[in-house]
Amino acid sequence: MSDVNQLLAEVDHRHLDALEEEAIFILREVAATFERPGLLFSSGKDSCVVLQLAEKAFKMKNPATGKLEGKLPFPLVHVDTGHNFPEVIEFREQRVAEIGERLIVAHMEESIKKGTVRLAHPLESRNGHQTVTLLEAIEDNRFDCLIGGARRDEEKARAKERIFSHRDSFGQWQPKEQRPELWNLFNTRIKPGEHFRAFPISNWTELDVWLYIAREGIPLPNIYYKHARQVIRRKGLLVPVTEVTPALEGETIETVDVRFRTVGDMTCTCPVESDAQNPADIVAETLHVTVSERGATRMDDRTSEASMERRKKEGYF
């Protein structure tokens, strides 16, 4: 097991400081520019990092306790598919209670009841259907900007998306109509019904994220670290055995030491074999990986080369 203090002593913190400064600038730009922003908080590692950055951007540190105090100028927002890992939902409730912020949860079950989301069968992946529930939450709460934790190194479509990503009145992203962002000058003008998505850590890599988590001591759901889990080996992936992803006939269930590199809907998110028990261990592993976390663990991104871009054009995160 790697030692976090030894790792941090060898890190050039100027790089992390520059990324942190840029992210805080973007967060403050959102708060100053938009009337009704919100911060997407899935309890994944990237949204936990963005939450930490937001607290640094808008809260004051108490000299006596060393804790950040105050309120964020926007609520936290989570789209709950009903197929989230229980550990993630438990962490979400605990973290929100700790920091005392307002959480708006948009439940896909409500979209299903209204008929705006229709599933082909009960065990169908709900990941792609999140777009409908998200757009309904944007309309209900009149959000004009949502802050997310997407990064350019995750996937091809995200690699070409701007930091301030314009969405039309249908919530859709038009790659060929993106606005230039020269010298950190952002055109954030919108017409009624339109909105923006802002990505403060767009320029970060997975390694940057884990180095920052290690440095700042950011809490995460425990499934990001080594734990024993029942899985099935299917199409080169370790599929977790859950009530919505049961073993198929002829498949063998194994108990393996794993961790999750990214956290999403249970029906499309797979762990990787790992002995990493803390952020320093994960940094050591990340230095040797050759596939992004989405490419290595997400079934929904393997359907075609353009899976993510198609979903983003429809209004996905």
C-alpha cells in the first residue's frame, strides 16, 4: 500500500494549484453570470472534486477549526435513476448533511410515472433515459446553467466540448455551433429557454483528479477503493452482480477484489480488478493505465464510436 504523504512530497503542486485556480475562476464566473445555476452532484469522484472546489470558491475557512463555512450560491442537483449503487446514495446523503447544502433530487421514477420515460423492460439500462429527467429538472427549476464534472480526457465527444457548453431550447448540444473561448473570455448570452453546462475541471486528467483527492483529503464513496464483489466476466468487462444485472444462464459468478474507476448506473458501470486501498495506490495504478475510465468500465460507451456524442446532442450531461 502506497503512502499518501510520501506521494504528496514528490508532487509538483504548482500544476494542481494552476488547475485549481482555473476551476475556481470558472465557478465564480458561473455565479456572477447566471441567475439560477446548479451543481450536478452524483457523488462520483469528479463531482466530489467540483464540490470541494466550489466550497473553496465561495466559503471562508474558520481559523479556529480549519473548516470551510458559509453557503454555496447554488443548490446541488442529482438525477436519481433508481439504479444507483446503494453505497453512492448513502454517501450522497451523508455528504450533503455534513456540508448543510440544499440538494434537489430529480427521480426517474417520476418521469416513468408521467410517461415521459418508457422502458422496454424493467431491467433495461436507465442511463440513456437520464436525459429526459435532467431536462425536466432544468425546466421545473428554471436552471440557466448546470455545473458538471466532465473532463476532456474521458471520451472523444467530451474532448471537443467547450468549458461553457451552450444548449438550445431543446437542451441539445450542437458541436458545430460551439462558441470560441479565447483568452478565457466566455460568451454566455442565451435566449429564453436555453441554458449552459459549465465544466470547471474540463482540462484535468484522471491522474490530476486523484492527485487532488489525495492532497485535499476529499471523501469518496467506499466503492472507489478495493473491496470484494461478486462479478461476471462478460465481453471483457467485470459486470457486478446486482438485482438489475443478474447472471445469465451459463455464466459463472466470481468474488473478486475490485474498485470502480467511475460511478454511474448499475446497469452499465463495471469495476476493475485492483488492490488500491487509498488515493496514493490509485495514483500509482493510473500512471500505468492506457484506457480511459469510461473506455475501460462503461458498457454504454461500447455500443458505437459515437455513443457519447449522440447522447450529448440529445441533452445528456
